[in-house]
Amino acid sequence: MLRAFGFKRDTTISDDDAAPLILQQAHDFELALQAMDYLLDDRTDEGLLLISGESDSTIKTLANGVIHFLEATLGFEPEVMRKAGEVLGKAETLSARDRTKSQRMKLKTSKNFPPGTEYAVCYAEATLLNALVMLLSESMIESAKALLKLRRAYQTLDELLGLVKDFDRKKKMQGRGVLPLKNESTPSLSSSASSYSTDVPFNLSDDMLKDARLVGMADKVQHMRISRLNGSHIGNTPASERLRVTVGYNSEKVCELEGTDSLDHHYPVNPNSEMSTIDEYIITGTNLCFGILQLVLSLIPPAIGKVLSVVGFKGSRENGLKMIWESVQGRNIHGCIGLLALLVFYDGPFQFTDADFDIPDLFNNEHTLGTNLTNEESGLDLKKTKSLRIMRTESRAFQGLGKPTLLHPGKKLEDALLYARALFPHSALWLLQEARMLASRGRLEESLQLMDSIERDVKMVQVEALLVFDRVMVLMFLHKYERAAQDIPKLLSLNAWSPGLYTYIAASCYVELYRMCKAGLIEDGETLARKDEFAKKAQELLLKVTGLVKSGKKTMPFDKFLLRKMGEYQENVRRYKVDLIDAIGTSPTHELMYFWNGYNRMPEKDLRLAQVLLDYSVSDHSAIPEHENHSMIRSLLQAITLRRLGNIDEGLAILDKKVIKNIIVLQPNVRKEPYKYIHHTEDPWLYPTAMYERALFVWKQIGVDGLETSKEWLVYAQGYADDYELSTRVSMKIKAATDRLEAL
């Protein structure tokens, strides 16, 4: 960059020479931020056009990489992931080059950070995102490369965090009058007598102020920044015109922003037009990247976590969340990616917050012991008293009665999402996030209505595919099986992530319709008469699953699960001489629903229907006897539905009698071996999951008095096996619950 302007490698340039370079850089950063916001408004082509034509520009290449990264992580399509990795790899190289150049030239683009800091952020961001793409590829070789990249990103971000903390410390001291305040910006250089520009870290000389091009560039950059902070930079009408008060399909009320208090409440970001573009980028980028890295490291299973800790990785869920929340304060791509990360964490289909392992209701839960007593009356020790205090705080936040917490951000997260919906009105991505938030709160019908409300074409194919998949899941949770199955062909046309799984889902829906017809659970005569049609469709789709799985170029997470299931069904056909439709054991849809958190989201009527449908495999309608492993799956799922219905003791009795006794023997009197596993291989995900759910039953039943017992069951769950089918998914769930209880 600098050599093109005629400067030698080791030359320290003057302020007069540096000013135009600094302003051009700020302009390029603003342009890149604008391009990435076009993506977030489902106008990717406009964004890419804005940054095209300069293949050697670090920030524009990184912006291109971020756009491809978001597309890759939303769709998991191999070609898109390959392209994202390629562009991000180039951004790594360019950012390392430009950081070195800036340091050699002592080109100080910020009054608060050393030369080249912005490119260190670019490097860390490109390296981190590239590593995440490699991990998502699920290739052992790529994963090994990813660990090296993660380490480089971690080291760079650790250095950057020190700089940001130092900046925050100085800022606080300025606020208390300990240090002198920096020069404040002016509305416009051309319209004032000021010699100060927000984006230039020194006062402009008289000669500079006479340079019309320089002054014009300074004003242009400031205008671009203010437009971005106001949300008018991508041509949309003011966000305030669409900013609603609450989430929900029927939520039409737009908040009236008449005063500062109202604005502060509903405006979740904290735009500061007096902060330079480069400083803003450094601070929000560091918080976002290190926050995500900390959060990811905190979620991975202990076995991998121990290996990573040896090479210097340490993750903290609390610190990670705090840093991501800090990044959300920025009105830029970092704030938006941070918000997406938080929405996935709190309300996504996997709910890493482990929402079903929620805080016991300290005010109404009849099973929670001692919570209304004073410390003296209950005899609680100091630790238990502290745990109760934390639980009360979290419970109030969960119920919306207290201040937001890291675990239950409540209205704070809702307001941030509503602002994104208002800021990016063309994007289905943010509508999807609102639908997910509604679903996570059990408002499934509203979630479905919201997803059905899209009238315009969704340009970002990956987002449309996610919308269809989420809608399929919600329809399954509501037992609207035919419509769910009818959505699958659309999903197959949009996304090639796992056609075998998609086809199995559709087949399972038709299996359930067939069973509902046989069991007399469908009252509509026309639908009832289609029993054989449902059976035929189910069988045709099931026969395709194995071929679709084996034809894939790589093994997907559910492939082993699908091949094992199809093997079981085919064996039952041979053994019992029945049609494929009658060779299936425990309800396949209800088994799938567990993996997407369905039981935490079902309304009461659907939980009761789930109980009935799970009983099909032991009813007179079943053509085959129930095998032991299917009996354990059914019992586990029925125990969970009973717990969700409030029948905790009944559910626990079923879980202990039908499942737990078959997988672990407790020997409290044997010091060397206080427990012993009974190992099974038929359904690998089931056994650690059952012990995880056993921990949750204890927690639901007696609350803080069962804290240590719950922890013990989580230890049993984590230790049952090291690597098994769907182990990553199950282990992360166990890890989240363990961290949750350890914090009490």
C-alpha cells in the first residue's frame, strides 16, 4: 500500500503525507462495513459490487471473506465453505502484510492504538473465521490445521485485548478527570474553524485545511460513519419507523421514540460518532472475535478441552458472553455477528444455555426444599446460601421480574433483535431469529405464522433453507406431519448439507401419519382414508435414505445414526416378515425431536399427544414386539414429556425403572468403584443422555438440595463413553449443564 505512494520500506512519513493515507484507509473501512451491512439486509450483490475491483485491499478482501463465511455457516455447503476459506486465507496474508508495513512506516492511524493495530484485528478475524470454516468441514486434516489457526488467532487477540483494556482504563480516568480529554470532533471540517478530524490522530495543519480534496475526504468519511450509525447508509427509511416494542407475529406496536429515556431503552447499540472508524473497528472486532473464541472453547467437550488447554487455549463462557455483548454495542458488522452468536447461543435449536436445565421456580416449585426459609432456619451452609442467592437472581431474570443476567438476558436480547429487524427490513435472516426466539419460548404457532408471513423472495438461499428447516421442525413439534413432509422437497432443492437426513425426516412424518390413522387419532374421514397412501410414501422415502447417505462425499453427523436405523428396520423386515412401514419401532419423529429441543417447546396438548404416539410401539396396532433398546428410548422420551407436564415423580420412576437400572449400577459402599457402567452399543446417544436427564430430574425435584447429586449424574453421563454416535452434540449439552451447576 505505502510503496505505491512512493515511500520506501523504512521511511517514517510526515503528517502531511500520512493524512491522505489515513483518510483513504478510513474510507475503505467504511465502504467495507457498508458492504457487509448490505449482506445483512439480504442484498448481497449490492454489497459485493461495492467492494469489487480491488483484489489487493485488505479490508475489502476481508469483507468479501466475511460475506462468504456467513453464507458458509448458514448453509454448510461444501463449495461455499471452500470459497470462504480461500478468500479468508487471502485476507490473512494481506492483513499480516499491511500490519508489518504500518509498523515499519510508523503510520499511526489511531490516537489510542499503535500503528498497524487495525490490521492485527483483520488478521485475527480472518484467521478465526477461517479456522471455524475448517472445523465445520469435519475433515480430520482440516481440523488439525484449524487448531493451529485458532492458536494464532488466540495469541493475536490476547495481545489486542490488552490494548483495548488499556484504552478502557484511560477512558475511565478521563471521565473522572484524572487524564485530559482528547479533542472532540466537529460536525464538518469544511463548515467550521476546527483543525481536528475524528479520523486523523493529529491536528491538521493550515496547508492541509487548504487542501480541498483532503477536507472533502474527511467530511465524506464522517458522513459515511454518521449515516452507518443512524442506519441510513444502505438506503432504508429510518429504523425508528419500524422499531417494535415486543417480539411476536401479532406485535404491530411501534415504539414512540420521543425522548432520550425512551431511546435508550429501545436502542440496544451505543453509537459514538466521536469515535474514529478505525478505533471503533479495533474495539468491536477484538471484543467479538475474542468473545466468540472464548465461548467456543468453553463449550467444547472436556476431552478436547484438556488437549487444547495444554497448548495454551483457555475458554470462559462468562468472559466470552460479556465480550460479545460489548461488541453488540457497535453499529457495525461486528455488532451484528455478535448478536447472531448470542441468538444462536440463547435461542437457537441446540440452546447452548441448556434452557431445559433451567433455574427451578423458587417461588412456586413444590419440590424445591428450604427455599423460603432463612439461613438459620434451614441450616444451610455458606455455599448453599450463595447458590440460593444466585438461583433467586436467575429465576427472577428468567421470569422477567428482575434485571437481565448473562444467563437470562430477557428484554435486553429481545430489544437488540427488534432493532436488527427494524434496521434490516429486507432480510429474512432476522425474521428467522425472531421466529426461533418465539419457538424457544413455546410460542410455536406464532413462530410458524411469522415464518409463513414472508411475501417477498429470499435472495440468500442459505437463509431460505434455514427457514424451511426450522419450519419443518416447528410443524413436527405441533404434530402437523403432512405439511412438514411436504416442505422437504423444497429443502432438498435449496440445500445439500444432508439429503439423507432430510429424506428420513419426511419418511418419519409419513410413518407417523400412518400410525395415527391406524390408532384412530385422526378424525377427518378423508385423511383417515389415506392410510395406505401415507404408508407407500413412507416406504418409498425410507428406501432412498441409505443410498443418499452412502453417496455423500463425506460423513455427516447423522449418517451413522441413519445407517444404523435403516439397518434395524431392514432386519425387522427379514425377522418378522412384515412390510417396511411396520418394521419400525419407537416413533422416529419423536426421537428426532429430542435432538432439536422439541420437548422444551411443545405446548401441553402436543406433549400429551406425544405420550400417546410414543405408546404405539407397545400397542395392539404394532406388528412387531418392542426390543429392549427401543423400550429404553420410548421410556426416556415419555419420562421427559411427563416432567414437562409437571409429573416429575412419575417421570423419574419410569426413567429409573426402565432405563437407568439397565446402564449403571451405583455402589456407594464400594470406595474404589462407587459406580459401574453397563455398556450397550445399540443406541450410543441414548445412554449418556439418559444420565444427563437423570441429573435434570434431581434438579427439578429438589433444587439446590440436589446440587451435588445432579453434578454426580453429569459426571456419570460424561464418563460413559469417549467417542460415540452424536457424541459432540450430547457432550456439549452435558458440558453446558456442568458449567451451569459449577457456577452455583
